[in-house]
Amino acid sequence: MAVSDEERENVRDLFAGLGPVEVRRMFGGVGVWLEDACFALIVDGSIWMRVDEELGLAYEQAGSERWVYEGRHRAAVAMPYWRLPDAALDDPDEAAAWARRSLGPAERAAAEKRATKSRRSRIS
């Protein structure tokens, strides 16, 4: 599903407290980036925040839900993203606070991706 220019601008405004975020197209939605870390996704009109196991518990306690989709053979696939809590959708300060917490897992994932690319290039 495409994300409109208006939705992109709303997301930039919502996370403006972090600094200049980029909104880039990705697999049927968009990624929300700060530098080289993708800390959120927008898919089907929802904002999904990057988490690790510990942070996932905090999102769950805030009433959020985990992004799960139907994979091959109808198996449920749980992604490392949780929906931005409803209370943060209209509150840029709260949205930025959740985003700051999601930056840690996003930065670790980016570092892991860089390391994997580096290992692959040495093998080639």
C-alpha cells in the first residue's frame, strides 16, 4: 500500500523531536530513518516501532500490539516491530520518547547488517 506525501509529512512532524528523520520507500510501506537506523515502519496506515525483547515488553504494557503477518504455509511470522502506542499518535513529545527507545534496537540491527555485509565482501 502506498503512503501519501501527507502521511510522510505527518510522520516527519511526529518525530521532529529526534531531528531530521528520513521517510524512505520500503517493501509496500515506508521506513522512518534517523541516520542509518530504521527505527519505524509505516505499513497499512500503522506506525510500527523497532524493538528488542526488553523494549517489546514496554510496548506491550503500553497496550500496543506486535506486528505479525501470515508467512509461507500460513505460518504466523512475528516481526521485531510493535505498533506505536495510541497515546503517542497525537503527541510528538511522547512519539519522540518512544522513538528514542526504539533507536537502540534499530542501531544494533544496522550495525549487524553492516557487519554481515563486511563478512560477505571478505568471503567473495
